[in-house]
Amino acid sequence: MPYPSVSARFRNACMKTLVTALCGGTALVAVVAPLSATPPLLDRIDRVIGKVRGYELRSDRDSPWVIMHAVIALKTDVEVNVVDRDRHQPVNAIRYLLTQAQWDGTRIFRATAGRPWLPTRDITPGFHQSYLIQDHVNQYLCALADANVPLNEKLIAEGDREFTVGDLLAACQYNFRPEQELGWTLVCLAHYTPVDEPWPASDGRSWTLADLVTLATDRDVQHETEGGPHHLYGVAYALQGWRNAHPGRSADGAWRLAEEYLERHIDVTRQYQQDDGELSAGMYNRGEPSSHPAQLVHATGHTLEWLTRALAPHRLQAGWVTRAVERLVREMERAPLQELTPGGTYHAVHALRRYREIAAAWQTPHKVRSTAPTSPPAGFAGWDGKGGR
């Protein structure tokens, strides 16, 4: 283990660190070396990903929420050490979450009226704790979609009741409410359903992905979770899905609104970028430097994550994006894991993996090592090794 001592703050108490990071304080001051004077950026990204991958996930220590975030970053290529008394068994993290994960001695998946569901903070009656199971509507299904887990993959709810990821998608559609958080749901529907296909919700209304995009683009991101990066990621993912379904077609209606919405927030992101390359800790509300490593990794990582969906590959080559990536990498090289939070760290790794995979196409002289597994884990029929759609 390269990191034998990972504090409880990284393991279980993200809130305390993040609250500290979000409070005031003296901004970090860093001298920015020219990119040409640093080792090749893609090699540095590989090492940072390896550093985070070196953290051992354990079923007796890490909450399902933490493990789900590892899946966001590392897709199918991450394991959990399942501890049962003196027995330790490595299990694929996705399979663990779907079939074995428990909290307080009960399987995390529940079932009501023949549909699987997950306890969700401040939505499930009596469940108000963060960082345990699911903090946002359809957060797990979003992670599964982004990892390209097939709909026929099995999940097991309490009482050993068997369902599939497809049943989780059906519950996502049936339970949809227009006032709910939208970012995670947009990813689920854009990935798993035809972009133009309507579906009925429990309120009797018929919805399409374009309807949800219209709702999303009417919202102020400042009122969305963590200032809006997950919301913007969902809009960008949905727009990308629509473009893939309609190649060469000019966007109109909801999709034109999505393009304009994303462009506005790309412009704001550039405007608020700090002199050292970091992306604003004030997100899309104000320009603000980070006061703590966890805050820098959280803010710059979350913003880069949606930018890798919203920006065309040639736009990711822009100097301002490269400076943001280099600043994030530099901070993650320097900071011990115990100074960071799991959510911020894993979203940053997801951003860096996406950036590196896209950048490899225009770094032809530079041979990039793949971080994807060479073969699918058993049970993941149809997985294509690309970690996404």
C-alpha cells in the first residue's frame, strides 16, 4: 500500500474537511512553472490517477457512498476488499454495490411495489445523513450509466429480492418529478434510453429528454448542488447524446437552449479562472481562490469534469484548459490523500481520466498508458472496455 495511513477524514468524514475548505482563509499561493518545464502532462496525470487508485477500499471502513464515487472515477476497474471477520476478498466495486453492499446491517437497495430504490438523503423519511448511501436522486444509476453497466446486470435488494439495472431505470422514469434535481437523471436517461422516446411518470404525464433539458436550462446553477457542476454535466451529457443520435443536424428547441446554456457557463468559468490556472472556488457565481487543497481539488476537478463533456476535443486544447488541468495535477501531486475529500478527489480523477483519454488523440508522439482494464470483469456482459458510452 503506498498510503498505509489514510485518515478518517478521507475515509468517512468528508463534511468536516469540505466545510473547513469552504470557509474563509488565506488563499494558496503557487508559482506557475511553464508547462514546457514540467514532465509531460499526460504522464503526470497517469501518476496522479495511480496515486488515488492506490487507496484500498474496504467494506468495513468505506461507506457505499465513497465506493460509488470510486466507480465514478475508475469505472469497472476498481475493487473493494470485502472484509468478513478474518476473511478478505477483493470484489469488483460495481458488483459489490449492486449485490453485496450494506449499511447498518441491511442491504442498501430496498424494494417497494416491485421497484428497487435507495435511501436518499433528505428524501427518504428519517434519512438525513450525508456521505453514507445516496445523497442525490439517481446518483447511483448515473454512476452505472457513466460506467456503461448494461441494463441486464443483476442487483439484489433487501430480502434477497433480485432486480436488474433496467428495473432501477424504470423506477427512475416512474418516480420522476419536475422539481427534483436533474443532473444525475439527465445522464441516466441520455445513456440508457433513445433520446427522442417519451415515457410516462407516476403523475400520468409523458416526458422526453428534451423536456428535462428545457427544465434544466431554465434553472440558475447557483441554486443547484455544489454550485452547479453536476447539473451542467447532466446537460452536457444529454446534449452529447442528442448529437450522437442526430449527427450533422443543427440544434434547435431544447437542444439549442442547451448549447447556449453551456456556452454561457463556459464563458463564466474562463472569466473567473485564477491567475495560477485553478478554476474558481466560487464556481459560477464569483471569482475566488481556494483556501485549502481540498477546496481546490473539489472546485477545479468538478468544473473540469463537465467541461470534458461540454467542450469539443479541439477546444480542450485551449491554453486556459491546459492551465487548469496542470494546476489540478500539481495540487494532487503535492497533497496527501488525507488532506482531500473522497467526493472531490474521485470527481477530479474522473475529469483527468476523461481529459487524458481525449488528449491522447492529439498527442500522437506521446504514447499514453491505458488505465482501462484489458478484459471485462465476469458478469459484465456487453461491457466494451471504454468506460462509457
